[in-house]
Amino acid sequence: MARADDPGHFDIAIVSSGGVRRVWRRQANLVINGARPFLPLPADIAGAMFEWAMNWCVGNRALAWVSVHAAVVERHGRALILSAESGAGKSTLCAALALAGWRLFSDEFALVDPSTLTVAPLPRPVSLKEASIEVIGRRAPDAVFSREGIDIEHHRFVHMRPPSDSVARAAQTAAPRWIVFPRYVAGRAPTTIAPLFKAHALMRLVDQSFNYNNLGSSGFTTVADLVRRSECYVLEYGDLDDALAALDSMTAV
Amino acid sequence: MRRFDLAPDYGRLAGALRDPASLERLSASEFSRAMDAAQDARLLGWFVAQIDTGRIPQHAPPWLGDRVATARTLAAEYERSVRWEIDRLQRAFLGSGVTWVLLKGAGYVAAGLEPGRGRRVADIDILVPEDDLPRTEALLHGAGWEFGELDPYDTRYYREWMHEIPPMVHRERRSVVDVHHAILPRTSRLKPSSARLFERAVPAGAELRVLAPAHMVLHGAAHLFHDGEIAGAIRDVVDLDQLLRRFGREESFWPDLAREAAALGLTRPAYYALRYAREWFGTPVPDAVIEESARWAPPAPLRRLMDALVRRTIPGGGSMSQVAAYTLYVRSHWLRMPPLQVARHLARKSLRRYRPTP
């Protein structure tokens, strides 16, 4: 991302609708690279629209990479990809790992370069919902959180500022070593971490990819090469500390 | 205001269409605005082809490289999805004996012509003999294409007045096929013979045909200058320029074009096509053809009016461009329907815009 007066990957603006309508109902339009691909929405959700627009751009218009719905962290030059659908505890794990010495890449996107098979960082604020807000808040009294808001699905959410080291090193890519599919199951004990067949890992990543269909054969070969080179696991946990310990021993040098 | 700096730059795109080498002299920022304009004007495939021949600013920053990679992937995806739909149509028609011809964008892709490169095709247009319409509907229906919901007015509009049946949408892929039995509406003053188009159509794959070169150009011209909305049609003029350049290499093309324009009654659109392609893009047309096409021109006052209207609708056409665009829009309806019908139809369409859509 870049400032508006310095062009970059995307130019995103939110502008008010003109015309008589604005008198009784202010509306906000998303402008992406000069085009308005979506219908205007009420102006009071402009902030959420902006975040959604950035995600839309990265998911649909960053076709130099295969983008997968995943959190990514890195340690000792090796990246850990945590891929799951929303609600599986991905962001919570990611925030906890970032607070435990891993470098935060993203809580939302694994951006895999098809030519190098490295992952590009996209260190943006980590979005935490409901009980995760308190879980992470207790662990990181020094971390900076946004004011609490209510999202479109009526969930409480906050944003956690990404560690400054992650932001400073945003241009440093890393090669993935582990691909983990986490699943939070309330009350689950013990935590299990089990190897996953690579063919299954491939299908799961394809399922979680935003732009697989755009990329044609390069999408397939990239994801196939990625799972071939990585260790693939399924993680089921009910306790965050247990999950961190399991990931720690799995990734121990 | 800052946001206008971020708008797609149609002026630079138009400049690049006339002089592709100008792309190399742009800054990275100007280049990406021109690329946004190309995307918007459905010319991304053309733009990517220019990049592939090295027409890109030197010392491009990394973000521009990523934008270019995205453009290249999108263009490839557009063309791949058209080819897939063509493949599905071939399968639907295979062995049926129905003669079907791919028109316009999908036709350019199937024939491997330059305007088909990285082409984004919203609707696949095909031409079938009028007698085969019921069978075609049945074949497409069997392959997953269905009619959407239509009110009686829409149905009557298509069935009685138009040269196509209502659009058929694939129930899974949402791809749209427009089935035509002629290249201009039933109600149009010009009535080019579809039989003549079928006779001369050329193979482009298994049981698949595209229009003969002269017919392809004349169809493009008729669509642009007789039937369609000229506003925002820079893509269509680029098509004509590229087709004329490619087919014009064969000496036999030009006499064909003149003969077929006369035979199909499309000399006036042909005149406009040659005139504006030359004017905008310097399309090479032999002197003898220019001389001959002068006989197809409208009376001088009408020609001057048309020049003024068309020039205002091209990118950067000035403040009158919206009025000019609407005038040309009304004109296209004037040409395709009798006057009273035009008045009723346009009134109905503008009223409909204020009705909430379901």
C-alpha cells in the first residue's frame, strides 16, 4: 500500500455521492483504480468499506501472487501458513504467535509468488473478534488496540496494531516451511497436531484461495509446488497455550 | 482535486492507440492510469500485447511490475473463459447439423485474430438460420442455457422486432449467449441477407464457423454505425482498424469488401468505418477504395453532422460529449425502428430506469 499522492498497487478512495439524495441519506462510493465497481453504501460504514476494499483488491486484483485465506508468520527465515475459513481461530493464533516472537506477515492473506514460491508480507492491523479481544488483550497489555466496534454481522471487533518490526520488514519475503489447517473446538483436550496428506492439503488451499480461478494453470502448479515443499498438518485445539506449545515443538529447529 | 489524478486516463490511452511507442515515454504513474483506462474500455488485451513487445516505461518500479502481472493474468483469463464457452457451444451443437456462426468478440477469438487477444467478451453472439431457432434453443437449453424472466413487452421486443432472441444465461456458469438470425433488427431500414453470410462463412474449428473477412468488417461497421451506441465504442473502432490492417494484406480483400458492402446494403456503415478508422488510427486503405467509398457517403450536411457527433464522443471529446452521445443513441434507434416505435420504446426505457429493480 502507498499514500494517495504516490501511486502504488491500488488506488482506493471513498467519495461521497453527489445529487439530491445526499440531502437525506449520505452515501459513500468506493473508487478503485479510478473505477466504481460497486454500488454505493451508507456513509456511516465507510471505515468498514475501506478495509473491505483493501481485502477485495488483494484477493481479486493482486494476480502477481496466488492469494490464500490464511494467517502467515515467520521465524528464522521460515514461514508458517495457517489456513482456515473465518471463525476457525486463525487471527487469534496469529496474534498470539506475533506476540510470542514470530514475525507477523498477515492475519488474512498468504501471498505466494508463483516464480519463487516465497510468501510476501502484508502487515496490516490484526482483526480480533468477540472473546479473542479479551484473550489477546490479557496477553499483551502493551499492544495497541483500536476502539471496539460492531461489524456487519453484529460481532464485537477490535484491530491490533501490527508489531513495528513486522511493518519495518514488510519487503522481506520468506519461504514457507509449514502449512497448518487450524480448528478451534471449544473445550477440546488434548490438542492434536496430525500430518495431512499433501493431496488433501492441496485441495484445502485451493478451496481457501481467492484467485485460483483467475490464474489458470499457474495457480495449480504454484499450490502443488507449495504443498510438495512444505510439511502439512491439521491442528485441533481448545486451549490457546496448548496450541502454541504444539506449534512450538512442531517448528523447533 | 487529488482524486481526479487517480482517474483512468483515456486521453493517454487514445494517444497510445495512435502511437503505441508513446507508452514507453510515460511515467510509471501515467502508464498505470492508461492501463486502467484500457481495462475500462475492454482494451486490456491490446494493452498487454503492447507490453509484451516492450512498450513499457524503463525503470518501472516494482509495484508497476505487479500491476502488469495482474493485467496479463486477467487478459489471459478473459480469453481462456471465452475459449471455454466456445468449446461448450461446440459440444452443444456437435452432430446437430445446425449451421452456427460465431460473431464479433468470440469470433475474433475463435479465428485467432488480433482483436481476440486477451479479449473480454460479456455475451457470446452467434448467428443461426431463422428456421433453426427452435432447434437452437432446444440444443442450448439441453447444454444448460436458459431464458431469464421476461415480461410480455420484452418478449415482444425481441421476438417481433429484434434480430436476436432473448439472451440465454447458463444456469451454472452464468455465461450469456445471444442467438441472432440476422445482423440487424427486423425493424431496421437495412436488411442484410443472412443467407449470404452463411454461404461465405469460413471454418474455425470442429463444425464451427466465423464470418468471411469482408463480412466480419461489415458486421462490425453495421453494429457500430447503424445499430449500436457509438459512445464509448473506441474498442469497436480499434477492432475495425485491426481487422482492416490484417485482411487488407490480401489484395482480394478490398474488392470483396466493396462488392459485399453493396450486396448487403451496408455501404453507408462501410463508409463510416473506413472514414473514422483512418481518421483515428491512420488505417491504411488503398486510394482506389477511398475513391469508391466516397460514393457511399451521406449528403454533405449529414456527413458534417455525423463527423461532429462522432468526434465529440471519442475520449476527451469535450463538454458536449454527453449530448452527442445521446443524439447518437437516439439515432441508432431511429435507424433500427420506425419513428413512432422509437418514441414509445425510448420513453418506456427511460421510465423503466426510475422503477426500482427487483
